[in-house]
Amino acid sequence: MPHSRALNWNQTSPVSNNWTGVTCNASGSRIIAVRLPGIGLHGPIPSNTISHLSALQVLSLRSNGISGHFPSDFFNLRNLSFLYLQYNNLSGPLPVDFSVWRNLTIVNLSNNRFNQSIPSSLSNLTHLQALDLANNSLSGEIPDLNLPSLQQINFSNNKLTGIVPKSLLRFPSSLFEGNNVSFERIPPHPSHFGAPYGEPYPTSKKSRRLGETVLLGIIIACCILAIVAFVFFVIVGCSRRKNEDVYSQKLQAGGMSPEKAVSRSQDANNRLFFFEGCNYTFDLEDLLRASAEVLGKGTYGFSYKVVLEDATTVVVKRLKEVSVGKREFEQQMEVVGSIRHLNVIELKAYYYSKDERLMVYDYYSQGSVSSILHETRTPLDWDARMKIAIGEARGIARIHTENGGKFVHGNIKSSNIFVNSQQYGSVSDLGLSTIMGALAPSISRAAGYRAPEVTDTRKAMQPSDVYSFGVVLLELLTGKSPIHTTGGDEIIHLVRWVHSVVREEWTAEVFDIELTRYPNIEEEMVEMLQIAMTCVVRMPDQRPKIADLVKMIENVRVIESENRPSSGNRSESSNHRQQRWGKNPMSHNE
């Protein structure tokens, strides 16, 4: 079946939990789930393909371009529990007998072109919890679905007629909008003692006087109730406005996950765009439903850890104050998404709409260098810090080669450096400085990474990246934040502090006390300190190029935990420096 996104399906690799979008049972012998939303499938589903998966429980082919009728051979999928076929071009009638799928729990066939009537056999699905048939061309009356387990329905925007069954009157009327249906009303109960139609009741003066008294009492009672109701609504209105203000503040503070922050009424054409080679099989709807937790607030927005229903974990960055339009945003994302390097965290997908801009990355379980150094305080030995430094340098060097050698990261800081599976530093959040609003003055930790010219002009250049890289090196060497406070609440700027200590020739005082436990590294630490100081000089044209920095760091030492050269044989080991890190700093290009 034709599709626009590449899948890693081939006969040489085992199917069991290795093929994109395919999940097998515990023994690996049967396929129980196929999830391929938004991968560009188009055309009819071939017969005798999916229908052979008799153990299938979950089928998600939503947000594709699948056409034709509902596959007749799906009747073989007797174990099917979850069926997601929304946002396709399927047409024709729905299956007459839904009872063959007795385990169906969720059915979503919305936003297709199905026609004819809604099958009454749906009433036999005793496990059914959600049924969405909205935005089709279904006609006829709505069948009586007296299913106690049914929690969600949507029949809106079809061609349905008649009276909504009593069993469905518990759902909001908005779920039936866009149809020609009416809601059954309970007729008034006739009085057992009433006179025949048209015959007046006999009256008397006493009863008339009594009636007037009762009427006056009713009027007074209604007035009192009206006043009470008015006061009640005023109080509720004020409370609701206050709650809305709190809600808005939480949203601005990042207290909401993406599934609540992104409107569910976004234009269907605004979908996640995945880059070639990405094996993820989820779409925007998956992100909206997934559980999420805030990882942190950065210069350009909030980052969330999102766990999808198939246990896939990604990072979603929600951008704020994007200063460019959709076309320029997409062009920049295309450049960022095309960069492939071991030390650059790949952009997997992005989303753009009028109100939201999202970026999707892999999740790195070890966290950022900032969190390791300052939050979890995970011990980092010298080898680990050197690998982070050389990986970060290589990543920035690769970024600077893009766009004819003029590409700028613009936001280098330890919270944007992550540790990859080989324990080397990898750079994230690249290319945002050109599409976001100007950086505001700040005394926060992030301000400590900004080069003087960025503070003055709010514009980052490649030498600015070098300055920020130098600050991260100082952070690795000292274990201190770029801007931090002392016990007396004095604000300390890391670069200035290191300059003052070195100027007083107290160089040993600079280094993280954690590093004093490791022998024979003093010389290497001093070399790295000298490299860092060349990066943070005030004049941009006096800073080295990042490619030269890669070579300088590669020449400092080699990571050889089993055969580390001691301080006595450093001269011998220096002859092998080109083999230590690899001769070509760009050799990790994929």
C-alpha cells in the first residue's frame, strides 16, 4: 500500500516489536497492535492483508488518505477492541453486523465519507465505551444504543433524521448538531379529575378569592427566588472570572501539559510534520491524549516529557512568542530537521498552527548537563566531563557548517546539552534564535551564557556561540552555575569570577572540588581552563573558531579508562593524540 513516510519493515529483521508501528504479544508469536497514523497511506486497504492478523486488538490507521469501502474481510479480526480510522477518505456503508467484534471498546470512524444508515447491530457491543461517527454523510434514524458502558458519542454533522432515542438523551445536544433530529419531550400528564376538553370548570367567589391569594403568594415567591438567583449568578460569575484568571496564569507559567494547552478544535490540516527517516507512529491526536509532565522552562518556551499510549516517550517543546509566519517557520524547521550528527539531537517532527508551535525530540533519560551538575548532582568524573565537552564542540561545529557556514545556534547553555548513549554531549534547541522574539534583558542563569555583544544588540552570531560554549566549559570545570549567589546573597558572574581568580594566580581554587579525587588530571584541567578562557574574551573576533576548538580539545587527552596515561608518561601519550578522539572532528556525520 503506498505511503509517504519510510517504514523499517523488511524480511531480514524480526517483526516482534522491531517493525515501526507493530506490537506483538509477550511471546512474540502474534501481532496484537498496528498503529500507523499519519504516515501518508493512500488508496484502498488491500484485501487479505490486515485481515490475516486474527489476534489483532488495536488498529490505528487514522489521519491518512485511505479510500474505498470499509474492508469486508475485517470480519476476521474477531479480537479487535480499538478501531481508529478517522480522518481518511473511506466511503460507502458501514458494516451491517458489528456484533462480530464483540470486544469493541472504542470505535472512531469520524471525518470520512461513510453514508447510508447507522447499523442497529452497534447495540450488541456490550463493551463499547466510545463511538465517534461525526463528519460523515450518514442518514436515517439513530438506533437505540442502550449500552450502560457507553461514555462518549458523537453523531454531529451528518444527515441523520428522526428523534434521538431515550438512551442517548443523557449526552449533550451538541453531539447531535448538524443533523435534522429532534429530542423527545415528555408530554404533560393529564389530570384524572379534569373536565372534558372545552368544558369550563365551575367557579365560585370563594374559590376565586382563594385563587387570587394563591396567585399573589406565587408572585411574591417568584420575586424572592429571582433576587436570590441574581445574587447567586453574580457570585458565581465573579468566582468563574477569578478561576479563569488563575487558569490563564497557570497556562502562562507552563502549568499545563500539551494535551490541555493545545486546542482540540485546531484545523485538521495543521498536523504534525515528521522528517524523513523518523520511525515514530503517532499524530497530534496522540499527543493531545498522552500524559505529560513539565521538564522545565527555557528561553524560548516550555519542555514536556510526553508518554504516549504505546509507551513511546518523547520531548515536546512548546514555543512562545514566535516572531515569524508559517512559511518562514517551516523553512527554518526544514533546515534544523535536515541536520544529522551524533552530537546534535535530531528534530523528529514539528507542528504549526495559529496558536501553537510545537517541536518533537527524542527523550534523553539521563537529562541535561545542567540538571546533572546542579539538580540531581550526579557525580561526573573527569572522563565524563571531557566526553561532554568534546561531544558538544563537535555538535556545534556541525551546526556552524549549515547554511553555507553561517548557521547559528543562538542559545548554547548546559540545559540544552544532553548526554547521548555513548556518554558524549549532544546539542539541542538549535536554530530558534532567528524565529523567536528578541531576547529580553535578564539576570537569570541563562543570561550568564550570553556574549557581551548579544546583551548589547540582542543578536547572536557564531562567535556568540563560541562564548556560550566557553561558559559551559567553565561550568564543567568549576561545577558552578554561570550566575549564582553566595551565602550572603551576592550575585556571582562565573566568567568574571574565574577571571579574578586566575588573575590572582589562585588557579587551583577554580576547579570543582569533586575533581580533586581523581589523580593525574591537573595538567589537563589547566589546559581546558585555558581553552575556555580563549572562548570568553570580550571581543568576538578574538575568539577561536569552533572547528579549531574541536582540535584543541582533542589534543588535550584521550578517554582510556583501562589504560590511562599517568602524569609521568604524558609525553609518550601525546604522540597518539590523533588516535585519541579520531582524526576528523566531523567523522560522526551520518
